Amino acid sequence: MRADRPRPNGFTLIEVVVALAIFSLAALALIRLSAFSLRTGGEVISHEMAWQVARNRAVGLLSDPQPPVLGETRGTDDNGGQKFAWRQTARQTDDARFVRVDIVVEGAQGGRAVLSLARRAL
């Protein structure tokens, strides 16, 4: 019979390789999650900036004493270092006292906002 040898302290090579593989998979998952978070955060910022442009257009329309010109108007605005194209469509409602205005804002980096409002016609 063989004499029992004392087991050396430490890990075997196979145990170390398996542990490294597990840790590397976890690290790759965290890196992908981080990249996704950064991309999503950038989209949220662009979307919010587009909403700011749409709200600014709406405030301008509501505070102007003259009603908006019926039909479609287009333009661009800069906000936060980004360029946003807006399209404003004004049309008469069934009630002649009001004009409906739809504002669509689209950013070069993907932000988008759609806002509708009604204001009194003269």
C-alpha cells in the first residue's frame, strides 16, 4: 500500500484556468453592459435636447401675439452643440377660434420629439 502523502497547499493548474475563464466571461459581460449604458445615455441626452427644442418652439408660438401661419414651416436650431431640424405644421381646427400646431424635431444624432398644441386664432 501507498503511504498517504500530505496534499500540498494551493490550487491545481486546472482550477486556476477554470477560475480565470469564469472571471474573464464576467469581465466581458461588464464591458458590454458599460458600452450599452454609454450608448443609451447618449440617446437619452439627444432625445431630451430634441424635446427642449420642441418646447422652445411651442413657447415661441404661444407667446407670439400673431397666430402661426397656416401650412408647413421648417428650420434648424442648435442646442447643446447639436443641430436639430424642426418642422411645424399649423392648420385650422373645426372650431375657427383655434389653430392646431404640430411640431416635429429630429436631431442629427438621433434625438426625436413630437409635440402638438392648440392656440387661439385672431
